[in-house]
Amino acid sequence: MTNRRKLRQAARKAARIVGTWPAWKRTILLDSLKATNSYSRVPVRRSTKAEGES
């Protein structure tokens, strides 16, 4: 059995299990897969100049 076939079987099994869950529990699962921020964070970069120089 190939890895792809095993993966598909596992996905079908998981879908059957999750399908039996109540809606509120499925919503929590779906929300946990989303990114926590809707925007990108600007990276903080230290200045290449030493402090006190202008």
C-alpha cells in the first residue's frame, strides 16, 4: 500500500469520526486551524548604528 493510499484512508477515517461530533466541537476544530492574526507583524530590526550616533 502506498503512502498516498494510507493518507487517504486516514483522512476518510478522520472525516467519519469528526462527522459524528456535535457542531460546536467541529467549529472549535475549524477555528483552531485558522491563523491567530489577520495581519502580518512588522519585524523588529535593531539599528546598525550604535546608540547615541545620529
